Amino acid sequence: MPRRHHGYALLSAVAALIVALSAALYAGVAAGGTSPRAAVPDGGRRHGVSAAPVSAGTWVGAWSASPVGGEPGTETEGLAGRSVRNVVHPTASGTSARITLSNLYGQSALTFSRASIALAAGHGTAAADAGTLRRLTFGGSASVVVPAGGQVVSDAVPIRVERGDDVLVTTYSPTPSGPVTYHPRARQTSYVADGDHTQDAGADAYTGQTPYWRYLTALDVLSDDSAGTVVVFGDSLTDGITSTTGANRRWPDVLAGRLRQALAAGSDVPRYSVVNEGISGNQVLADGLGRPAENESGVGRFSRDVLSRPNVRVVVIDLGINDILRNPRLADPDAVVAGLRTLVRAAHARGIKVVGATLMPFQGHLGWSPAKETVRQEINARIRSGRVYDAVTDFDKALRDPYAPNRLRPYYDSGDHLHPNDGGFARMAEVFALADLRGGGSARL
């Protein structure tokens, strides 16, 4: 029992720190009207469904990927002398854009001498639509130096971005920088070229392919069709590691599509973008190894990955299954739920609504045991009670096998008995109640 009380004291201290940080970030937004990440050292096209503009322009998150760690094999040279062309898929349209580049896991200063943004000429290509190619600047300069552990936000550049189009963000680093900050399970092919090809519209130089997103952690747009951002915060189930590569079938992608279709049909749903802040293997309470910690805990990264995003109105939390799976001893449901409530309090301090998900079944997976199943059921019971989140989406009920409720329904199972397939991810988005995106956070639960 004393150890448990010590754990709760630690969680309370973390909660107080997060709330204090969120208040400071909120003050920065109120004063400047832009994303606070710009001041924090770290931390009319071809297609698409259109809807009447909600405003002349609101900065929202159009795409994001959490930094996870340092890329193996880049410890000394980084990607010196190469152009990295990241391919991303925005969920909001806009008239201007800005990006965030991270050196969180670098061990020395990282120089970007050139960067650019463009709409892709099509899906699955490194070729850009030449008429949309724009040079990016940082404080008015074409080059920028990002300190180890830091990040930088570009100046806004005029470019018409349509949700549903692929966007190419290209960077060039001339000098060695040490470990490359990356997101390893992108489920998207990006490209690499030798030399500075940031201004190339053609794809000829981009002979290298990568399954990672490197350096780039956010794309924001000055949106004329979205009034706020929904952040989906979770683990591999949100990261979508068993979804089809290049098809944008992670469940937050499908949720964004549902919102777009509902708006086009005239439904009374909020005009929000959806960004994905999932990290495979992520836990509520425990960090990964290293300093700074790779795969930082949900409690530790919430301020960076949720509170610092622009105009966040709702956060959807689907986290906790790895606390059960990866705990060397049996996970304590009290501690996991206390950690989730820490996240909720931090969101409520910013007026952000929190929708939480029940934990899906995983019997048949190598990590399953009857004791772990009991912990999952206890956590789900507390989530369903309505005393953890403002609203609940019951993924457990929607995807479990009705004849063996401790297992995923075979139709939705990717084969590992833990992660859904494309159909399972679509089902998760389908059962999410769009009406739950309305309103703000509860004052108390």
C-alpha cells in the first residue's frame, strides 16, 4: 500500500505540472493567436468534398505524427547531404500552411539549409505539382538551426491545400547532425534523394524510399473549412500499424472522412480537422528507454502532442492496453485509471472535451493471460461508468467476438489477435458518435 500511495503522489505532481504548462501555453495562444509551438523550444484544387467556409481563416492541425525516437543507423551522420521528402495526408483545407520540424532525439544542432512544401502530383509519388511548389522560411531565412532536443515552426506560406490531397514536405540537411528524430511506423512511403533537391518538382532524384516520417511532426493550415482540431491520442491501434500502407485507412483517417461526408450532407456536426498522435507501444504511465525517453509515456507527452496543437477542441484517448501487456508485473487498474484522469484534468484546464475509448480484447495474443483480462475488464468498467471521460466510445463492444467476447471478432482481426485490419479500423470510426465532438470539457466528473 505505501508504494501505491507514493505512485499516486507522483501522478498528482505530474498532473499539477501539466496543468501549469497548459495554462502557460493557453496564455501564449490568447496573446498571439497562433500555435504556441512557435515559441516553445521543443516541443480550389482538383478534388475533395467542399463545404461552405466556416470563417476567413483559423489555424488548425491538418496532419501530425508524434516523434518517437532516434532512427537506428543515423547516430553519427544523420542524413547529411540528402533531401528527405515526407508524404503526408491532411484532413483540413486551407490557404496557407506551416510545418514543425523536430530535433528532439538529436544529440547536436541540426541545420536545415533548404525546405519546401508542395502538393503531390498524385498519390504514391515523389513528384510535385510544379505550380504549388513553395520555398519555406524560418523567421524570414531559408535556413535554420534546430538545437538538440528542440523543434522549429516555419513561417506561414501561401498555398492552397485541400484535404484528401497528399502534401510533400522536403528538407535538406548539409551537415552531420546525429540521430534523426523519426516516426517509425508511418504506413506511408516517403522518399530520399542524394543532394539538395528540395525545389525539384520531378521525382527522378528521389530514388530512395522509406517507411518512416523523418523530422516532420506537424502540418498546420490556415483553414477556411475547419474551426478546430480533434487530436486522437493513443497507441498502435491509433497509429494504425496493421492498416494498408499508403491507403490512409487508420481509424482517425476514416473518422476524418466521416466528418467530411457528414458536413457535405448538411449534418449538424462540428467542422473539425482530425490529427493522429498515436505511437505504437505507447503506455499511459511508463516511458521507453533513453534520455530523452523514446516512446514517452502518455502522461509525459500529453502537453507536447495535444495541448500544443492549434485550436484543439476535442481529444480522443485510446490508451492503456500496453500498460496491461507490457507491465512485468500485473498492471494496477487504479494506477492506469489515475493516469488517464491526469490527462483529462490537463485537457479540462484548457476547456478541451475528452472522449475516451474502452480497451479492446486481445485473447489469442501471446501476451494475454486470464489475470491481464481481469485488469482490462476492471479498467473498462470504470471507463463505462462515466467517471473518467466526458463521453465514451465503446470499441470493445463494437469489435469483440459475440461468441468469445475476450477475443476480437475474426472479421476485424489482422491476425495477431490484438490489432484490427482495415475493416476493423473502419468499424472503430463507424461506431464513434460524431455528436460526441460537440461541446466542451466537463468541469468535473
